[in-house]
Amino acid sequence: MMTPKEISQLFTEKGRTLGCAESFTGGLFAQQITSIPGASHFFKGGLITYSTEEKARILGISYDLIDSHGVVSQEIAQEMASHARQLLNVDYCVSFTGNAGPTAMDNKPVGEVYIAVACYDLVVVTKHNLAGSRSEIQNQAVDIACQLLYELLQQKN
């Protein structure tokens, strides 16, 4: 599994920029990336859109889409990454939406999370069913995102 430090080195080496749109992780991804010296060379910023209203207002995700699929869904993860990528003007943007618990939400079990990465003309969305405490689920999601970013960076050169 790739670490935020390894991701930072790779983004710096490749001269690519990164941003994020976080919901259930509450800024954890951005915090881990910005804790690394030199992150300002590639990390442009992040948006924490924890509430449904902010996903619509800040990211421009339609209420119709939210009503059709729920905020914990592949469709919303995809839209979060795509819209935030445009807003932040970055090469890569990762998004997080999910249920870290402690109870089911919108008929989604604890641990169901979606992580998306938008890069250039591609958006990759992955679904995961994670286990553990709220913070363990959040940390696992950040680890998965780092691995996904690594894989996409390797493909895109």
C-alpha cells in the first residue's frame, strides 16, 4: 500500500497537481498530504463537503442525482471528483463518500465507501466495504486512495 509520502514524491517527480473533495473523511486525506514537507509543490487544495447541501451548493451536484442514488454512491463519488477537479484546476482529484458509522445511513451499511479519482478524461470509481471503527474506516479509505492514485499515475506517466 502506498503512503501519502510516497504519493507526494511521485506527484512531485511527475510534475502533476492534486486536489480532493472529501465527505466522510472530513479532511483526513488533505491533512495527511499536507503534513509532508513540500506538498505545496503539487497539492492545490481540498473541499470538505460533508453535508448534502454543500455537495450541491459548492460542487454543483444536482439534487436529482442525489435523490436518485443517495450521497453514498458511485455516481456521487464520480461527480464529486469531476466537479472538484474543475474547481481546483488540478490534474488529479480524489473524492471520498461513504458511511463510517456508527449506524447505517440511507440504507447503506457502515463501511460502505466510494473513492473516485478524476484525471484528464478519465474518472475511476471504486467501491469498498470496510470494517472497523469510524477512524479505522477513514484511515483505510485514505490508504486505498493513495494506492489508486499511484496506479493511475503509473498508467498516465
